[in-house]
Amino acid sequence: MAPAPDTSPNTPDSLECSTRGTTSPPLGGDWCGSGRHWCDDLRRRTRRKRLGPRRGTRARVGGGWGISNHLTAGLDVSGDGRRDLLATDKDGVLWLYKGTGSLSSPFQPRVRVGGGWGIYNKVTATGNIGGGPAGDLIARDKNGDDWLYLGKGDGTFATRTQVGTTWGYYTDLIPVGDADRDGRADLVVRHVTGGGSGSLSFHRGSGNWRDLFPNSERIDAAWGFLSDGSLLF
């Protein structure tokens, strides 16, 4: 069952859907079925911040999302051509919310994917970055090691494969699609050092889960200046 809805549209930890998103991919995707790749965004209201700008027509998805500590979306992991949402709860369980393509009711009831996800402090939907049949996940554990979960195309994932170490100092893991136009998905990471300073690094995807990021390069410095910690694309 999906989290029980609350009765107030302004209650913290509610989830909303907007038809004019401009934020980076973690909660982006074609949620309303318009066929435009970046037409929408989802945002979670909390007492301190929201994910995404207040733009366009919005529809409240539901409440009860305070049980989730990580939300990531924008990829099809179930093989039906619609973008899905994944969430981990405070017990470390990963849940799949299959997308419907409807703005008024964007998700089916949640399905349990598996437990043990409480060891991760960052979970990011990357799209098909590992060369498998569907969208993948990259998760970072508390030791700073990064793990790839290769999507099987049925809403489940293969056994994890380590794809990085000492990634604990990265603030953001940002899927950017095929940024260098070589036909393979890539990843950008941001490191914020405090005082408004930071840098971006580009991790060129190989399309091969066995050696996913053979090359990386620094893009530029001074990317820590956004006061709310967001990146806009």
C-alpha cells in the first residue's frame, strides 16, 4: 500500500507534481504523459525546503511521504515505458512506485523491492548507465563507496557492483544523460567545500557495468555558490 494520504495540502512531507519543471533529474521526467522528456518535476514539501521551483500547473500526489528519507525518479525501471519513482524508508526498505502517465494520479500503489538500503546516504536514479535492459541506481554507502544496481527491466535490480570509492565528500551525484554525445549515459558530481566554493567533475560513462567510469575530469570550480544547495539545468 502507498503511504496514507493526509488531509491538508500544505502539510510538510507531501508530494506535488508540476507540469513545468526545470530542476535537475533526481525528480524529473515525463509524469503527465505529454511525451516531452523534461516537462515535469516532482517536489516534496518539508518544513525547510522544497524540491523544484513553483511553476506551472501542479497537482497534489499525496501525503505521508515523511516516512521516506530518499526519493529518486525520472527513469523507467519496470519496462512499461513510463518513468517511475523509488523511495527508501527509515527502516531501510526500497519501494517502487510505478508511473502511470497521469498527472492526476501519477503512481500505482508501491511495491517492495528489497531491504538493507539503510546503509546508504545517497541513492540516485541514473537511467540506463550500466548497459543493461533498463534504468539503474547508484547508491553511496556511509564509507563513501559507490555501488551500481543494474536494472533488470521488471522493477528489480541485479546484485550490486562497486563502481567507486572515496566518494563520501561529493555533495551531489547528478545524472545528466548522454552529456558528451557518445551514446552512453554519464554522471556529474559536485563537491562543496564550504564558504561558497565547490567544483564539478564529469564522470564519462562507458556503458559497461564492469568498468563504469574509466575516466573522470574536473569541469570547473566555484559551483558551491548556490545558497539553497540546488543545481539548475
